[in-house]
Amino acid sequence: MELTALDFQQARVKQVLFKSRLRSVLYGVREAEPSLFTMQENPLGQWVAAVLKPQYGHRSEVAGIERLIRRMLETGQALVRQHQRGEMEQARAGLEQIERLAGEIDQLLTSVERSAQVPA
């Protein structure tokens, strides 16, 4: 079954969810859960493994998406450690790195989505 535009939109929502959870940790709204930074428990990582890879795993963009998700998780974890050391402003400023990585992931998702010529 071909992926639809809705499938790709769900992936983007999962990415926003991670960024929102990370931001809430860095602003003291919630505690950092270790599962927030594992590929297996990250909603976008799960989506890539369960939905994207079975059909498009042969595409270089998919490997790129996985690599960027790992970098995003590692960067997020480093920002939380920085925050826990009391470097709150620096950690919050580091959210820009997360946004850059998320932008790169989105570009690769868009590339796969366009190549699939999914219906709207």
C-alpha cells in the first residue's frame, strides 16, 4: 500500500511532538525521561522503522532521516544535560540546533514524499 500525504503529515507531527517535549523539559515544565532520547521509543523513529523503511528503505533519504533523527536525539540529550548543570540559557539557545536538524529531516521527508507521488 502506497503512503499518502497523511502518512507524511503524521511523521511531521511526530517531529513537532519531540521538539515540544524537549522544549518543555528545557523550560522546566516536565522532567526529562530517558525514553525521550531513544530511537526505539521516539515516535518519529518508530514511524520510520514501521512505515517508511518497509517501502522506501532502499532510498538514501531514509538512511539520512535515521541519521538526522539520531543526531537530533543526541543533541537534545546534550541540551538537557547542559540544562541540568544550570546552563539554562545556553541549553535553550541550543534549540536552534534542533530546529536546523528538524528542517533537514523535513527536506528529506519531502523528497521521499514527492518521489512517491502521493495523492493529496
